[in-house]
Amino acid sequence: MNKLGDYIKAKRESKGLSKRALADAANISHTEIHRIEKGQRKNPSVPVLKSIAAALNIPSEELLQMAGYIENLDISSQQLEFGLKQLTSKKQKDAALKIIKDISENDDLSEDDFQDIIRQVEICIELARRKK
């Protein structure tokens, strides 16, 4: 069974795309698409999966999760949206969205890098509280 390849194929076909059209939209070779769909490419790279997801207009997390790059996420998009709605100021929302964007663009963060980011955010929050 080829869960990732079957999923990509189903999404591609539901959008009426050929392998070549998807490959062109994702800026990768149609041979790569064929190999992924057939299960011949066992570990497509993160950039390839992100390109395919963008070309199919689906969240890249879906493909990354199927490929085993990320665990089942503990937080749903509804929970994230709810959390963002709890922020009261535009500055808070802008800061949260920037952090989310920056982290999502760097999916290869080491645990130390991740912990550094958390510490930096905590320091910023503490400094903001002191100014009140």
C-alpha cells in the first residue's frame, strides 16, 4: 500500500491534472511525480512535498504527515484559529502570525533551535509585561 502516492494521485485526478501538469505546477519532474505515486520514491524530500502541496492547493502538513516528517499534530486548525481569536490587539496577532510563519518555513529546526525560539518568545512577553 502506498498511502502518500495514492493520496497525491487522488488529489491530482480530482483536480483534473495530468502527472506532467502537476509536475510543471510544482516545478519538479513528471518522473518524480510518477515515482511518488507508484511508491517507488519512498522518502520524497520536504521541499518536493511542499511544492506538490502548493500545486495541489492543499496544506503541506497533510503530505508531510503522511510521509512521516511530522507527527499527528496535537493542535487542529480550529484550535489554532480559536487561539488567535483570543489575542486582543493587532500587535499580538501580528506577532503570533509572524512566529507561526517563521516556524512553518523552517521545518528542519533542531530541538535546541526550537527551545531557543520558545525562550525568546517568553523573554519578549516578560519584557512587555514589565512595561505595563
